Amino acid sequence: MGRRALRKTPQLDLSRHLIKLDDLPAPWAPEEIFGRRAPLEIEIGSGKGLFLFNTAPARPQHDFWGIEVEGKYAAHAAGKLVRAGIMNARMLHGDAQRFFVEWLPTATVAAVHVYFPDPWWKKRHKKRRVLNERSVREIERALIPGGRLHFWTDV
């Protein structure tokens, strides 16, 4: 069973909450995006933004960066954040692995969250897996000492 279709949402100004990967400044500094220096948590594969929508308001002392490769889902999640007035969370539309390799400095992230990624069972789909040797190395590099990787799967 595939994902349910997204409901149509009213036109919103997503410019503060939705950023395309290629529009990020290099070097990237989260304080330029959030306007402050706070512990940063990244969710890889945010989908419709449920984790960010629920967690960011409950932890206002942290900043949250959701990454989603599908543009319509990234925009949907950003719209939820805008409508709720959540200012400590943003969405990035792009490839998380590319972001980690090309933009994310070493030891800058307090936590990385990966919840229920698609399993990509077939051998020819192996390249699409979210967690692989390279991505785990990059996550480890990005985490601060004592940082955490939160990972849940139903597979």
C-alpha cells in the first residue's frame, strides 16, 4: 500500500521554513538559518513532518532540521510548521547523504533521527537505502561527542 495523497493546502509563504539543498550557503552555519546557536537535531526522511511537528515545540531549546528528498512532502511538512508557528524547525528539500558530505561540518549535531525508512529489498535498489556504510560514517562524523543516532524500523 502506497502513501496516502496529500491534502491540498492554502498558499503559504514557505521561504523561512523550506530550503532547497542547492540554495544553501557554503559553508553552512545553522545559526544563520535559525538566528541563534542551539543544539541541532536532524531528521533524515521527514516525510509529512510528523516528528518535527510534534517534537520541535516540545523542545524549544533545540533546533530541528528535517531533510526530505521528495519535494511535495518537504513542502507539506514546511507548511505544517508555518501554520503552527514553529520557529525552531526547518525543512531541507534534497538528498541527506549529499548534505552530510558537502555541507555539514564535523561535530555539529546533537542527534540524528531516522524513522521507518523504506527498506529497498532488491539488490538493484541497494543504492537507495538511507542507512549504509557511508551514511553511518557521515552521521558519526557529524555527531558531537555524546551525540545520539535514533533509528526505528519495522523491518
